Amino acid sequence: MSAAKGAVPLGIDSRIALNYNQPYRLKVDMEGSDTGFFGILALGGPGAKTYEQNLKNGYSYEIKVGDIIETETGKVEGKTRDGVNFRIDSDPYPEGDYNHRDSTRVILIPVYEPYEQTSNQMKRIKVVGFAYFYILEPMSHQDSEINGYFIERADTAFASPGTPDTGAYAIKLVE
């Protein structure tokens, strides 16, 4: 997949191995971060309200491999919890059933490489691919991580030759 709509404002560094169907925790707090960046993207602009809406509904504009995206700063644990729990509450399917195209627990995440970093802050990232993540459980008030696992999945999107294989595939009709 080289371009898609509906991504959430979370990113995963391309240097992190994506082991499909294995437990994984997406970190959303600053603890232990040496760059002040922990995978939160400012899709459509900065701000907690924009972040929450994009997490709940997906970003309505297309993101492409090669795009440079600003990162989101500040504390977003509460907005993340609200967005994740909204997605779980909205999903009509049993836990673990991610085969339905409209499952709200399945989120599209940009895979990135660092692009602009100043001393201790990651300012911008470069999109190098996309990955799908299945949200396994709700977040409590103490949580600062989203529990789930990466999955391989095809969906409506665009593909380009040379795009890295990060588990998100575009459906393409050929003769």
C-alpha cells in the first residue's frame, strides 16, 4: 500500500519489526522517550481535539508514501483512551474477529522513518508505508499503551512499485 485514506494519528517506526499476530503495545506516553516523540502524528493540524477525532474516525484525507508529517506534542493519554474505547464500543464483532472490513478495532497506521529531529524532539516524520493494527482491549485510566497486534490485510487503497511490504496491501484489479 502506497497511499490511503482513513489512517489514524499513530505511527510506527520502520526500524521496529512487525511480527504479525503477536501481542504488541503501541506507546502513547512520553515515559522512556529520548526524542520527545512516541508515535503521535498531527494529521490535519495540532491539537488534542483534532487528534481524538482522527483516532476515532480515521483521517479523511489521503496520506502517501513520501509525505512529511508533523508530530503531535503534549499529553494525549486521555484522548487516546477515549478514541480507543470508542472504537471498541463501536465494533459489532466478537473480540479477535478482524476479518470484517468495517471492524472499528482495525486501524491503519503510517509506518515512518524519522525526518526532522532537533536535540530532543522529533518534529516531523516521513511516511514509508502502512500497517494494520488490531486493538485487542479497552484502555483503563492507568494505561499509556494500546494493546493489540499487527495484522496483514488488503483494503481499498493505492499501490506503487517499490513500496516496502509492511503488511498493508492494496486491492488491484488486473486483466
